[in-house]
Amino acid sequence: MQLVRVYTGDDDQSHFEDLDVELEDYPALMGQLSAPWPATAVQFREVSGDYDLDFHNAPRRQLVVNLTGSVEIEIGSGEVRRLGPGSILLADDTTGQGHISRNVNGEERTCLFIHLP
């Protein structure tokens, strides 16, 4: 399973990294499962179609799981990633310049924030 990490580099700029979450076969469950990730809280979020947030830091280390709608994430270099329904972002840029988050085509979006220790 893949996720996108946005993190702060030594240059105080946010960067993207593609990560693979390792899954193991679990025939009894008829699928695959990762090792547990500890979490401290879950928040549910809805944002309107005019959502456009200038440079900001993640308030904490957290997973952002898009349920409906899409979001564009832009980092200091100008690189932009579009994350749609089912995508997972590891927001890990709690310091530095941060990132921009904006709506896509005026779509409303729902997502989960999973707070990580």
C-alpha cells in the first residue's frame, strides 16, 4: 500500500516522499495486513469547495485519509501533488515553511485525520 509523505528537510522546506507500507499475507483474513501503527486520536473533517489554505505546517504528525473529493498539496519548490479519494498523506512537516493545501475544481472534500505519536 502506498502513501505520500510531506516532510521538512534540512533546508526548512517541505518535500514529498513516496512510501510503501509493507503488508503481509493473512490467508485467514483473505487478504494482507500491515503491522499496527500507534495512533492517539481520530478526527473527521469536511471542507467546502472554496478551500484554499496558504503555506502552513501540519499541526502534528498525522495521516490524512481522503474519503471524498481531492486536494492539491504544493511544496516550496512549486511541485504539486493531487490526492484523490482513497489516498493517504503522512503529514510530517510540523516545522519549516510548510505546504499549501487547495481544493480541486471546487469539490467539497471529506477526510480523516489520524493523529500519530
